[in-house]
Amino acid sequence: MIEEMETIDEFLAHHSADVEEAVRKAAAAEIMPRFRTLAAHEVDEKDGPHDLVTDADRKAELYLTEALGALLPGSVVVGEEAVHANPATYEAIQGDAPVWIVDPVDGTRQFVRGEDGFCMLVALARRGVLLASWTYAPALDQLATAVRGGGAFLDGERLFAGAPTPGRDLTVATSHPDYTTDEQKHALLGLWTDGVAPRPCGSAGLEYLAVARGESDATAFSWEAAWDHAAGILLVEEAGGAHLTLTGEPFRITGGNSLPFTAARDAATARRVVGLLSAGA
């Protein structure tokens, strides 16, 4: 447990492994036992057929809320399911206390279908600044971590996003149409052009990891829920990538962003994608 006078930097230096352990234990206790064994009564719709929640989401978030709060007294947890139950909970992201931003199962549709393309997302932020993140894909047993100024890593190996291969189409993961307004759909249509290969996104967390690994060139997302983006944004940043909103400003986890926005392998690619989105808009 963090001492009263310990700084956030000291906490991360001493307790990052404890956060990792908490994430892995939450997966082992609440997620993986339900993987490919979900009963119908364990799956519910929230805001539509593409917005699902399961008992694994709820119970893993409760597990992490207790564990992370105990590791860092005085911190608060903003979790996807807690915010769905009480939207006012989201306001803590803008407060002075350290905040854990948690998506217990990112890619719930994939999880429900029994596919392994889902992950757990945890980020630590304060006053809108991302400080550290953990992206764990339990079915793949892959853990990506990032600390501001300390780099990005996958299973202990440093990640470098690099730059797209000259002459090849840019691979860009885009929002599902159900999560876009008509105006955003027009903007995203700007990606359907020569030299770009857009495709529907899967788990947002794993799409960010693909960019940080240099396996995908960029994302183009049209929603700003912090639990979907916080961990991945820092991961891409620390791997050498960049993120920009439609107005050319970096994405802010506190909200108020001009959408769609992109996270890309390098700054030049981010500017190119934003240019295409602006042309489409």
C-alpha cells in the first residue's frame, strides 16, 4: 500500500507490479472462468444490441475497484459499468485525485462470441494527464504497459510503433457505424480513398496495441469514453506514436474533443488521417 507521503512517481516505481497482479487476478477470478461458458442470463444489452455487458464485466470491475483503491489510498475509480449506473461518476476524471480509468472487458461482443480478441484496460491519470496504463488480453496472455516518459512494453519488450511502409496502403481501424453520427460518418468516408485501407475496429484496446506494435497504421474513432481510449492513447504515445482530433489538437481524456480523432504510428500519419477526415467532413 502507498505511504501517505509517497508521490505518484514513487508509487508507480514501487507498485506497478502490484497493479499488474491485480489485473491478472481479476481476469483469473472473474473473466476467464466465464469465457465461452456464458449463460443467456449473464449477458445484457445496455444501449443497444452492439452495447453488451456481462457478469464478467460487472464482477471484474468490482474486483479492480476494490484492489486498485486499496493500492493507492485517496484515488478514485472510474469504471465503465459504474458510470453506466451513475453517470456523475465520470466527473472524477476532471478532479484533483488520482483516478483509475477501468474497462473490465473491452471487446465484450468478441468475449460473448467466444473469440479471444478482448482485453482489460486500466489507466492511471491525474488532472487529465495520463500517467500509466495496463492493457491485458487474458485469452492471449499478453500484457502491454506504459508509463509516461518511461516507454511502452509488451510482455517486457520495448515497443516502437515506427512509421508506415512507403508505398503501402495505410491500414486504419474505424468506428462501428452504430457509434457514429451522420456528420461523423461523412468524415470517416474521407478514408475511403486511394492509399488507405479502412476496416471496422475490434476491441479498441487491442487496436491501440496493434498501432503501438507497428502492425496497424492508425485508428479513427468517433466516441470519447475515456475507459476505451486512455490506456491505448498512452501506449501509442510511449511507443513513439501520436494522436490528434479533427481540429488538430491532441485527444483529451477529460472530453470536449472534436471527433473523429486518430491515434497513429507517427505524427505524419496522424496529420494525414486527420486531413482525410477533415476532407470527408
